[in-house]
Amino acid sequence: MNGAYEGDLIRPLGLVTLYFGYAEFEVNSLIKLLGQYGVSIKISETASLGLRVEALINALEPLKCDGVVEVLEILAEAKTLLEHLNSKIQRRLIPALCNQ
């Protein structure tokens, strides 16, 4: 952010929510697609996005077909970003809400 939202918490959170909504849709789509091809991933639909990404990684790691390495790299990066986001939210948002 370039300071355009200085002091405004709602707009940046809205953007983060929107982008993670897109990511969640793609993760869910990949889980369903893999299920159609015999890769069963046992994860609750209400599980967090981070847990679903981790379940995908665990299901794909044993596979030895084209493209799996690239997908695993993307999922590993997504997992890192999710952990970073959770860390930021816990350090910034939660104390801000408690101080109101």
C-alpha cells in the first residue's frame, strides 16, 4: 500500500478478503478436480484455507507426474503467504480491536 488508505482498515482488509476468496475458490476446485481423477483428499469443507493447502501438498507429494513439482512449489508459496498473513493479522488487527 502506498498510504492511500492511511488510517482506513476496512478497504485493505476488503482487498485481502477478495484475493483470498479467489485463492480459496481455486484450492477447492483443485481438490474437487483431483478427486475426479482418484486422488482422494479427506478434508472438511469448513477447514481453514491453510489446512486445505496443507492437505493438497500431502496428497500431491507422492505423485510422480508432469506438473506436480510446479503445483507443489505454488502451494508451498501459498502456505508461506497464508502463515505470513495470519501472523500480520494476529500482531496488528487483534491488538487494534482490543484497544477500542
